[in-house]
Amino acid sequence: MNIKKIICWPPLLAGLGVAATIGILGYITYESVLSGTNYGLWLVASFGSTVINVFGFPNNENSQPKNVFFGHLLSALVGIIFVTFFETSFITIGLAVGIATMLMIAFKITHPPAGGTVIVVMIGGVSFQFLIFPIMAGTITIIIGGIIYNRLLLKKKYPIT
């Protein structure tokens, strides 16, 4: 049994990177001095699939920092605009996800997990502050974690663009 091969097994390393990054976001959200404040929400459900992309598939175009950051930011903004001007229903949620998808593709910042961000925003009925905490703060944390993990630990080129 080659212990180095087990320790360096890519799925294990990706899982550890994902766990550490989500753990940090969870700690800030639930346990830090920021929890319970306007600056304490750093975790969104759609970040779970984002970290899988960043740590498991770092060479994918959708996993690049600009896609992660701007995909979630744009999608959250679309969701907030819909919540502000329309009643949340299955029709408006579907339209909002469709418009966010269209805009991400048009602007070349496609990040599939960000489609879930639109839904989270609309179901939660959040405000524009949501763009900063958790969207911007959380995606920047994920990107920094992805760079440390991929570039410094695994010696991979990340970001690739």
C-alpha cells in the first residue's frame, strides 16, 4: 500500500479543500464575532456546488474566479430586482433564473451554481445588502481558497484565464 498515493488522491484532496473552505464560511456565519450582525452571513447553499467546481474541476472555464464572482453577483442582482418589483411565484422564479442564465452566457461569466443563487435570493426575499454579505464576501473567500489550494498546494495553474 502506497501511503503517498492515498494521501495525494485527487478526490480526497478536493474533499479536504471543499471542507476547509465551507467550514471557514460556516464558522464566520455561525460562530465568529460577526455572526448575528449585518456582516455575519457568508454562506449560501449554492456555494456548496461552487466549491465542488473550484476544487474538483479547476480547469473548467465555469470554475474560474471571474465566473464564480460575477456569476453569483449577477444572479443575486437579478433575483433582488425580481423580488423588488414582482411577487415571488413559480413564474417569476423561472423567469429570473432564465434571465440570469441568459446574461451569464452573454457576458461570458457562466457559473452554473449561480442559478441556485437566484432561487435563494427570491425565496429569502433579501435586499441589496445580500450582494456584499454573503455574495461578494463568500465568493472572494472561495476564490482565495481555490488559489491557495490549486496553485500553492497542488502546483496547478489556477486561475487559467
